[in-house]
Amino acid sequence: MAPRKPPVLPEDLTPLEALMMEVLIARWRLGEPYWTFPKSTRNIAQRLADKRLVSWQSGVAEGTIHVTLGKAGTKPPWTDENYTPPILSGDRYAEGVEDGQRLIVGILTQFLANCEETLLEINEEEETSKTKKMSQKDRREAKGILAGLSYAKALAQEELNRNTQETYNKDTELQELLTGAAASPTVRRARVRKTT
């Protein structure tokens, strides 16, 4: 039986190999099974594949490759099973979700305004030129799509409002706890002792 090779350590890699591993590990932690790299990194991916840290294949887009962590790349010292991304821990996650929802509502609002403006321009052009640019069927489909987008925007806005209210309630509760603690007799006595 052949002796087992010791695991490849981060110190054993070139800077470019280490960089590719860092990118893949970061993506793996967030649930991405692979990541796309330019085809010019093929040699780096092959060297890591020879060390059984990654596997790779040609990418879908021309001039790219897909690289994923191999079995050895998903084990220590490369990964930690107890790792939690900072964005998913604590209040920053809730803030990130809220920011994302605000962004979605903003994008939907702008997109709806642009679509409605385009439909109005088409209507005005048709009235002045007496020619139809859109059939009745196309117009009904466009209105249906706008209605669906408007509904999606309303749902996103409702969810954002609910999350904003929950965050406000948590902040208010925390403020009340802090205010109540500051007003407690124990805290008042400690203040008196400090001032005397």
C-alpha cells in the first residue's frame, strides 16, 4: 500500500494558487458550488487540480473556466465547519436584508415608471401618426406584465415596511431596556458613588 500524501497546506501554494483558493473558499462558504475564472487562469486551476484541491472544466461563456473545490479543498486546513459569514451573523444580516429589499423596491419602481412612460409615448405616437405600433394583444400583454410588476413591487414594499417596523420595534425595546436600566436604583447608586 502506498504511503498517504500529507495534506497540502496554504504555505505550499504560490500566491496565485492561494488567491484562487481564497476566492473558491469564500464562494463555497456562501453556498456557491463553483466560480467562473478567465481561461488565462487554466494553468493555476490545473496545478491545484493536480494537488486535488479543485476540479475545473470549460465555462459556459467563451474564454472562461468553472472551478470548484475538490474533496481536499473542503476539509481543514482550508475550511472550518463552524464558519458563519459575517453578513449572516447578528444584526448586520437584518440590515443587509432590509437594504436589499429597499434596492429591489427602488429598481421595481424605476422600471415600472420607465415601462409606463414608454407605453404613453407609444400611445401618443399612434394618435399623431394614425398607425398602430402595437397590436391589441401586445398591449394587453404589456398591461398584464405591468400589473404583475406592480404587484411584485407592492409585495416587496409591504415586506420592507414589515421588516423596517420589526427593526424599529427591536430598537425601541433596546432603548427602553437601556433607559429602564439607567433609571434603576442600582445604577443610580453607582452614579452617586462616582460623583462623590
